[in-house]
Amino acid sequence: MASDTDLRAFIDRQRILLAQERAAEIERSSLLLSNCGPKLLEQKGLSLAGLGVVGMNVGLGGKTLVELERPLAYHTSNIFPPHTFRPGDIARIETNVTSTISAKKPKASATADAKNSVAEGVVYKVSDTRIVIAVGGSDSSTDDLDLPERCRVIKLANSVTYDRMDKAIDQLERVILPSHDGKATSGHPTPLIQVLLGIRPPSPFDENAVETISFFDPSLNESQKTAIKFCLESPEVACIHGPPGTGKTHTLIEIIRQLTTKSDSNPKPKRVLVCGASNLSVDNILERLLALPSADKAQKLKVTRIGHPARVMAHEGVLESTLEVKATRSDEAALAKDVKEDLEMTLGVLSGKGSKGKRPRGAERRKMWDEVKALRKEYRQREGGVVKSVLKDSQVVLATCHSSGGRQMFNQDFDVVIIDEATQAIEAVCWIPIFKAKKLILAGDPMQLPPTILSLDDKQKKAKAIKAQKATQPKSTTAKTATVSKGKESKLSKSTAASRTDADSGEDDSEDDLAEATTRMSVASKGSEKLVPPKTLETTLFDRLESMYGAGIKRMLDVQYRMHQQICSFPSDTLYGSKLTSHDSVASHLLSDLSNASAESEEDEKELLQTPVVFFDTAGCEYFERLDGDSDEGSRCNENEVTIVNNWVSKLVDVGLLPSQIAIITPYQAQVTLLTSLLRPKYGPSLEIGTVDGMQGREKEAVIISLVRSNDTREVGFLKEKRRMNVAMTRAKRHLCIVGDSSTVIHGGGYLKKWLTWLESNADVKYAGLK
């Protein structure tokens, strides 16, 4: 049982780690913005330049929605160049600049005007040709919003998410700990919170409580049914471990249906909050819910999406299910409609869209902004009632973990909260929705990529610099002992900084990574039932609960519906205890089974369409990598591997595969850039080329992996991160092709050694030579 001392240490450690992460993001953002000229900033995808204001409208909360596009008067095309802006990002609208000098040194006389020409807000929507920024939540933040005729949008560090995480940790402290002056806690922690923090163990559950469960989906396998039953029976918390392709989302949909439907085992339908680590994961569940069959309209599940959908156009019902659209179509919406029309009309005049076509100036402008402030206040008051009415009528509310802490969700309570992609979410962000429910269901796979932690990168760089400095000094016994001790300490921590940066870790851990994983799994199977402060933010809530309560806190889905059994065998044996099996429908499927694939010769049929795993080994070819100085952190690329990939893609397309059925994955951004420049003109955007991180959760008929690393120093960088490699190789359904230098990769630790041994036995090994 966790003591007050344990709880205090846990809270304090969370605060320290969040502060470090916030500082790292702000530092990266400010350094990038200060050191980059406008053109380079746009090339890095952090800026969209030369934009014009299309219009200003009113969104939820009375926020001003500023719509921007690339005017054809200044651009040859109105389509945006590649960028990194996504709904929910923090962005700044400012005067357009065309040179580094003007960007860094504004004239003193222009300072006052520049202040009025700058607005910060949240990216609301993004399309190929337009970006909408939601500006202002308070009256003062959009006061006198005088945007220039030509402007640019810059991506900023997201402080709102950190503010909400800090607020959640503060709330947790108030609930579980007495104040510093010795006063009692401000509230009694719920059984869920007590279990999550180890104050008490999970309650025993009645296994007969849902014995008569009737499943809606007849296609569920036994492991999915077991997981569903476990989640319904668990009083406080349950975890679903879903390896690649095992139908995790499919299982969650059935759980939601069971919770929201009246039955003998569920006499009172539950109200459910569904969250995810990303907008895409939330939208994926939303689309599945909207596609559910219903006997009549009255029985259709009432769902509402909070926040900014990433795939609004992917399903016609997604937009209809958003809180914004529902709020405008409710019975109470008419009360706010008139105020909104007046507000939009006034904003239109202020943006120069009025009848005169000119923006008002001076006293007239100030008077109109005073009117906007008064109208916005009235609109927010009327809209508040509409939002409450819509949410009250919703059985299922969907949002990202972060957006579940928004203003619209205040005082909203639920019976159950489900968090998808829980192994990709920082624990603190999970606490935002947890406070709104009595029961928690987590779903994810701890053997895939953890959350991206920027502060780990900084520590790694410092450690590497120190190591390089020590290498130039005479080694003493004391120094050697200290280095060994530090190495052990870093292995005990769950830090995978090498997996999040292009920098090399420089460690040769041999068999240690697999030994560490085995030890951790052994400890997890028993559970320590002790609250331990995390060493890094990569320790997710899912990880922590498993280490506290053992494997009994989760159920694993063990039948996968994606990969050929040969592709599945290595991850199953090394990371999933040989429990992951291939369903009969996919166990032996090949590219030759696709209707569009056919080869003219028997040789091509066998080599290209009937071989599930191919390995192009470049050992001895001297196809060395090179450091790309123009990329972030000195990313690496390998031109010869690009040529091999190009040739193999060409062969696959020649035997009938569509570019949309192929994906090329590489751990390095510089290699992505090189591959894109060569292959995109040939095959168009349907051929996906990206980093491992970008492909998590995706699948393709054929996947080609370019490992890049080939050097005399035998450094593999973050190839040694087994979770990254696991994600890369489990994207493939029927065909997996690996291109890499075995003489370099073999020195990346025990996991990569085992992988190369497996490739020699299971793959069609081709010793690469450019022909």
C-alpha cells in the first residue's frame, strides 16, 4: 500500500519530468525559430508563408476562426507545400517576411504595428489549400485583431497541453495528499484513483456477473471475448494488450456496445468517454461506431466528437457528429444563432469583407471591437447551454486525452473512460479524462513505440558529449568503474532516447536489451504492488500498472489478422512469448493472391509474388551511409540503398502491384527525403514513404524497410530499439523486404543478432550488388 511519502515522491517526480519536457519543447521551438530563415522554416514544415485572410467567422466558445489561403496572385498554386501543421497545434499568425534580416530585426518604428498584426491560436482545420486558426478564448486576446494583407503562420510550442497536464497533477495532489500546512485533502479519492496509485489493490470481481453475455459481433475470437468479459467484470481498471493486427479497435467497439446497451448483465446503460493519444485514433473509433448497424433511428448510438477531427472528410458522419455541428442543429441553437450572425457580420467588416471593401480605422474600429467583445460574451453564455444539452444527450463522447480537459467538458461525468493508444500517451495526459469517470479501460501495446519524449534527447546529447570528452582523456580505474556503473544505471531506466533521435547511443549492449526485457516481463508477471516514481515520461500508465499488479491486470489479444505467418513468427517469438498466432485467413496469404498481381514468368512469380520475406544484404558492398548536414540532428541517408529500394519497387509494380499497396519505411528522415525525391515523381503520392513513427497503426500489402546504417565503426543508432523495429516489420501483410548491411546491424545488440539469424533462416537472402 502506497504511503503519503510514496505518493508525494510520485507527484513531485511527475512535476519535474513535465517541467523538463516543457522546457525542452520551448527550447527546440525557440532555437528553431531564431536560427532559421523564412525559407528554411517553410522547408522544415514549421511555417506557411505568403498567406491571405479569406475570412473571419465564429467558432465554439466565441473564438474567432481566421481562414487563410495562398492567393494565386502571389503563388503559382494555391496548394500548400509539405508541412507539419495538424488540428490542435499552437500557431502564430504574423506579418509575412521574405528574408532572415527582416525576420530577425524588425524596425523599431514598426514594433507597435507588429504587435497588432500578430495573433496566436489553435489550428482548427487544415486542408490542401486552406488553414483555419481559432484565435482567442478571452475577450482581450483578439481585441483589435488587425491582420496584414500578407501574412504567415508559424508553429509554436504547445503550452496548452502542458498546462492541462500540470493542472491534472495538481488536482491529483489535492485529492490524495494533505496540504503542506497539514490540512486534510480536498476530496476523497475514488476507488479507481486509489487502485491506480497503489493505495489499495484492485477489487475482486464476480466472474459470474457477465456469464450470460451475448456478443454483438459473431466474428470475435476467444482472446477478444476473454478481454471483453474481463473489461466488463473489472470494477476499477482493466488493460487490453493488443499486438499488431490483433483487432484492438474491433474489441473496443464491442466493449462500447456492451456498456451502452441495456441487457441482463448491464441493466443500466453506461455513459462512456472514449479518448486516444491522437486525433487519428479517436477518429478511427468514431468511424467504426458510426458504421454500426441499427434496427431503427431511435436505437442508433448517440455519439459526439469533441475537438478537431483529423479526418473530417473521410466519413460523412464524422462532421455531423462533431460538437460544433450538433450544437448548431439542436433545438436550443436558435437562441444563439442571431447573436452569432451579428458577430460574424461585425468581424467581416473588420476584416475588410464589408460592403465598402475597406477596413474601418481609428475610433470606428475600436468601437466595433467593443461591440465584438459584448456580442462574444453574450454568445458564449447562450452557447454554453446548447453545449451542455448536446453532451447530456450523448451516450458516447469522443476526444483526445488533452481535449477532454477543454472548457466544454467541465462538470461532465462518465461511468467508464476508455483510452486507446495508452502506451503512446504520457501518464499525466491520461489523468485529464480519468478524473471524469469511475472506471478505466486502457488499450495499447507496450512492445510498440512509446511516447515521444524531447527531454530524453537532450540528456542523450549531453551524455554523448561527456562520453566523447572522456574518450580523449587517459582512462583510470576509477573512471572506468564510474562508466560501468553509469551504464548499468542507464539500462535500469526505461529510457529509449536512442529511439527518438537520429543520434547514436554509442553503447554495445550485446544481449542486454533482451535480458532486460525478459527481466521486466518476469517482474511484471508477478507485480510489485508498489508505487515507484517513473525515471522518464516514457513510463506510461499502462506500463506502471503492469509492473505494480502483474500480468493479471491485462488480457492479451493473441490472434492477428494482418501478417503472413512467416512475417509474424519473429515478433511473436521475441516480444510476445510465442503467443501471437496468425488467423487462417492470413496465415498463408501472398501477393500472388491479389487479383491485380500477376507475373509473366515462373521465376518472377516465385521471387516477387510468392516470397513473404526478402533480405537484401549489402555487407561487403561498401554501401556506406552519409550524414546529411542539412537535416535535423544530422540525419543519415544511404544512396545505394535507395537504388535497391527503387529497383524492387519497380519490379513489384511491373508484376501488377499498385503504388497504394506498397509502403517504404526507414528510421531516418534524410532517407525519407531522398526516397521521396526519386520515387514520388514516378509513382505519385499513393506510394507511402515515411519514418517508422509515421507508420505506426498502419498496414500495407508490401513493405520495404531501408535500414540505412552501414559504417566501419559499427554504429547502428536507434535501430537497436526493438520497439521501433517491431513496428517497422509488423506493418507488412503479405510481403516484407529488408535492405541493410548485416555486418553493421549485427553489432546492434542481442535483438538485432537474433533478427539477422532469423532472416538467414526464413528470408530469401539476396547479396546486394547494383545491377
